[in-house]
Amino acid sequence: MIKSFFSITVCFLLFAHVSFSQTPIPEKKKDTIKKQQGGINLDMLDGDMFDTGTEEVTVVENNLDEVETKKSFWKEYVFSPSRLGASYEFTYNFTDPTEVIKNRFAFRIEYSKFLFNNLFVQLDTKSFIFMDGDSRSRELTYFNNDDFERANVGFGSITRNAFIQYSYKQSSFKVGIQTLAWGESDFAAVTDEINPFDFRDPLNLNIDELRVGQFMVGLNFYTSIGNFSSFFVPNAKFNLFPKEGTRFFEDPFAGTDIVTQEVDDGKNSIEYGFRWKKAFEKSDVSLIVTSLIDNNLAQEQVNPNLVLLREKRFTTVGMSFNYAIGNLLIRGENAIKFPRTFNTASLELIERNAFDTSLGFEYGLNSTTTFTLELVNNHVIDWTEDIVGVPRNNFTAFFVVVKELMKNNLSLNYITMYNGPNTTFFNLLSGAYKLNDNMTLSLDAIIPITNDEQSA
């Protein structure tokens, strides 16, 4: 099954590091013209009687100082640390049935600022308007001048980071909404399953953009024997999938009387983890231990009409590394996860341990050309035929070419992905041209090839 998608994205950077120029204000001088008031020459009056000249000048100077202070405040704490971006994205499916996939505006606010030498504040949030034809738009009814109207529109937002960080000597403490990336893979979640992912737009391959921020507390210590990091999540969140009524929604129980229900087993939903990372001259290595709630709720059918959705905890013990040899960077990850939860054909739960691994090679031919090859395998230990939907070994290969042209104003990217044992190819050709400092135009051509019509 072959489908092709064509995407256009126009991005605007409305303001970044805005600065103001101030026109010097000339020093106030005494008037040389004699003023008359009621026929009386003011210069003839006793200065003690109407000693307002000095007071008036002082008031003006104070006002000027206040204006300068206000300008400095807005510049330093609001405009300079802020970036406001707007983008429009359009994606069209050229194969039957031809249709619009994306037709949306997005507005992004980024803010980062150091305060008092040891405080750091960061915000990264994005809002969307899903227009007519977009896969996530819905029919909306409203009244216009008392007339009943209909429109297809939707709204959404996502906040990846909104936190404050306090640093003291060789340590830092961070609290708020965060995305935490401990893994080295650009495409796979081997040790990097701390944050849930947003799968509401399945055509997105960028793992950084897929991460969903969640509230957590982070603690870091920097020592001569390595960097120690830890995190604590008081209430775990889960992957986001297409909702009913949207383009990519699929009901696994369509045509049946089965209903689903989330259950509270009385267990806590906290998550926590620890990492040690040591950097050497041309390499680094990390050891990672985490206790997480699976980002997907486990489905267990308890009677013919009811499927319960349960939270399942698992532990990850893994390691990652980077090693540079000239222009070649080798990176890898390995992790054993226990226990992972799978389903049988009758939606019973079965637990098995899993071992995931990735190995990547990134070669910089020159300053403008980069080749990347990454191999990923997800292995289920003691796999049996009772497990459905997950093979013993699920392997994926990625090949990426990045080329910069026209003084790095034009970027071309080609990504091809092969997934087995059920043969699936995914091809993405993208280009981004920087028109100026405030505007970028990007074009994407997406061609998925699969044996499964539903996955296309």
C-alpha cells in the first residue's frame, strides 16, 4: 500500500530579542524669554515666593528616569528573553482518497531568562488553530447575527517546558513542566521513555517534537567523577492518540458492544530515575536506572462487554554512549526492561521482560553534508505465540542525509525508514529555505509504503 503526502510549512518569527533605541534628551535650560502673567513681570517677583523652577525641573527629571526604568524593565525582562513565532502548515494526500490532512496555524511562545545569577526561567508553549479539512478539526455550530452557522474548526495547545531552575555551586534544582531526554537515539525510545509522546499526528518523525511535557522535579550534581542526575514525577501522564472524530482515529472495538473503563488499582503513579554520565576526551558514557509507568495503558478484558485500562509499572536498567573517531560519531543504547505487559488474543495480560538496543553512525563528510545510519531492535525475552501484535524482534533501520546549501540558508533532508518483520517503508524528503531572519519556508514530501492498509 503506497500513499503520498505533500506538506508545506511557512514559519514566521515575529520578534526575537527586541531592542529599543533611545533618543538623547537635551538638558533642560532656563527660559530666556520673560513671561508675563496678569501684567506682572515674573522676573521681578521674589524667588522665595514662587520658587517653582527647581521643583519643576526635578519632577521632569524624575519622570524621565521613571520612563527609562520602565523601558529597561520591558526590554530586559519581557522582550529580549522572548521569541514569538507563527506558522502555517498544509498537508495534502495525493492518493485515493485525495484529501487535506493538515490545514492549521500555530503560534509558539518561547521565553528564557536568567535571574539573580542563580535562577533560570524557561517557557515553551504552542497553540494551534485547526482549519477546515485538518485531520483534527471538528464541526462547530454557532450563531452569527442570530443565524445558525456551521464551521469545521478546532483548537489545541501543548506545553513542552515551563519550569524554574535554581543553581548553587555544582548543583541545580529544577521544578515545573519539563521534557527530559536521556537517550542518544534520534528516532527510537530505548532508554528515553520518561516523557509520553504525542501520536495525534502520525506523520511526524521528530522524536523531540513528539515529547509531551509533564510536571517533574529534577536534581543535578556536577562532580569530577561524573554528572549525577535524578528526576521525580508525582503523577505520570500517558501517550496521546487521535480522538474519536479525527482523521486518524481507529476504534479497535468498532462493531461490538465492548466499552472501556480506566481503573484505579490504588497504587501510586509516581515515576523516578537516576543517571550517571561521565564525559571523556572523545566520548561519554551513561548508566540509567528508572521506575516508570508504561506510557500506554494496558487493556484487559474482564467480561464480554468490558475492557479495563490499567496502569503498569516497569523498571529500566540501561546504558548509552557516544564515541567520536575523526568525522565519525558512533552512538548506542542498551536497556533491559522488566516486566513489560503484552496482550493475548483474548485481551488477557501477559508479562515478559524486554531488551531494546540501538546503534547509530553519523558521518560528517564536510561542514555542509552529514550521513546518518541508525539500527534499532526491540526484543521480547521468552516470547510466545500467545503474544499478539508484538513480534519477538521488531527491527528498524533509519538512513538520513542532510545537506546545507546557499550559505546554510537552504537545508535539504532525506530520511528513509525500514521496519520489519512486517515490511514497512517510510520516506521523507524535506527542504527548508530561510528567506530572512524572520521567515522560513519548508516543503515536505512523505511516502509511506506498507503491506498493512490500515497503517497507511
